[in-house]
Amino acid sequence: MWCSRFSFAYCILTCLILLYPILTYRILTCCVLTCCVLTCCVLTCCVLTCCVLTCCILTCCVLTCCVLTCCVLTCCVLTCCVLTYRGPIHPVKGVKGGRAYLPCDVTPLHANDRHVLVLWYKDGIGTPIHSHDSRRTGGRTQEWSDMKTFGERVRFDLLSTPSSLVLERLKTEDAGLYRCRVDFKRSPTRNARANLTVINVQLGRILPALVRKLDMCVGLADLALDLAVLR
């Protein structure tokens, strides 16, 4: 909501700020400001703002004939996007009190490789909330979970395809954006994100609807029986 409400004003303000170093050929200042702005947008998931800002900044460079600045800023923008990319977001839904599966693919790209560490993060919490550590020799793994966040309601399932973090007895506060970080022995680190939505189901509203459907089925059955008798 913050992004959608203030994106336009934020873009105009940023362009005005960046216009001065562009016109005065202060390339380094402009590049640093651009990286800071775009990093802030990407980290806060303001994709629309990030795209609009990129177009505005490059348009200013082209209109002011700052070719060198335009090239440098383009490299900064692409580098910023690559470094801050954390993978696509997989939507996950679960019923309150039930179970949810947050996917995290730990399959290596090469046959002679394997994952050594899996860390889970939740949006708003800077430290990991769950870890699956297999760096020790002998094939033994150590699993840890933050007692304040999940306690014993969570486990990492390696047998499922893809592997997933299983949340038991879902609570309303479990909803949010999760990130899975997988470190391999040889391959680069892989990131995956999942957005969990917890559905609060009220039995008081569902049971009357089920009763009405059951009565309808019983009524249809009685009607079919009456028609059979008439024949």
C-alpha cells in the first residue's frame, strides 16, 4: 500500500535529486545515489517503483546527452537487480490450525554436489528462524528452530518433491513472506521465497451451509424415489 500510494511522488523527487549530479557530470555521485535508491526499492519489493525510477533516470541521461553517465548507470542498475534478486515468490495457503508446506528446492545442479546448509528467514526478522545443517561429516544433520517463532511446530522435509518446510498447527501470526537460502558444497547459493496466507475458517458459518446442502441432497433423493414408485 505504501508503494502504490507514494510511488509517483517518490519517482519525481528522486529524478529531481538525480538531475543535479547528471547535469554537473558528477557521475560517481549519481551512480551511488541510483544504487541506493534502487536497492531500497528492490528490498522493499517496490517493483513498479523500481522500474519507473530506472526509466526516468535513463531518460534524464539520454535527454541531457550524458552518454557516459547513461552507460555507467545502466551497469549499476543491472548489477543492483542481480545482487538483490531473491527468486520468485510462491503463494502458499493454509487453514488456521492445519498444515502448510513452504517449498524449497535443494536439488543440486551437478551430480557430484550436495546441499550443506538450509536457512529459513521470515520477513521482519533479521536472524534465521530455522536451519538444517549437514556440514558435519558422517551424514549427520542438525536441525534447529527458533522457539519464539515456531517452537516444535516446524520441521524440514527432505523426502518431498521439492523439499519443504512443514508448519504444523498454523496460527494467524504465521502468515507472511518467507525466504529459503540453500548453500551447496560447490554450486552458488540458491534463494527461494514463499508467501504464506493463513485462512481463518469459522465452523459456525460452514456447518449451516453443509446442512443446507445435505437437506437438498436428501430432498433430491426423496424426489427420485417418488418418481420411481410412480413408474
